Amino acid sequence: MSSEIDTNSPEFERFRARLEDKYGQLLDTKTLARVLGYESANSLTKLVWRGRAPIPMVKAKGRRSPLAHVDDVAEYLWSVKAAARENFKGTDIEAVAQ
């Protein structure tokens, strides 16, 4: 995860808490795929087994689906948001959207 984002900010903490309230502390691949916008859990699972998932996931004993911790999910999504803001800094968003 990016060390450039401020995970101690109140905004980040509220965001992380909302994710945990909605999804719990551990997200399975089906839930994580939906949160990240993947077409299917299967596509995310393939990335996990290839070692290319955007978020660390672990295989828990007795579970078929790998799991991701909400802290890792929140940090990843927050870093994506920060990168998007940086990429569009000084850009006319209306012109980009057309």
C-alpha cells in the first residue's frame, strides 16, 4: 500500500469505519470483487492465485474463499482515490468526461 496517504486522518478513519460497518472485518472474494468493481469473484480469485491481487488476501483454514482485511481494503481504495485526484489535478473534469 502507498505510504503517501494519510491513514491517520479523520476522513480516512470514517471511511474505514463505514466499510467495516457495511462488510465486517474480513471480506471474501465475492464481496471484495463487488467493492472493487470486478466483473466477477472468479476474476478476482484468479488474480489472487496468480499473486496479482491489488490487496493482500489470505486463505483461512476451513474456508474456500481467500479473505481480505477491511484495513487493507480501505487503504487501497483511499490510495486509488488519492491517485485519481493527483492525476486530474488542474484538469477541467468536464472536458475529461466528454
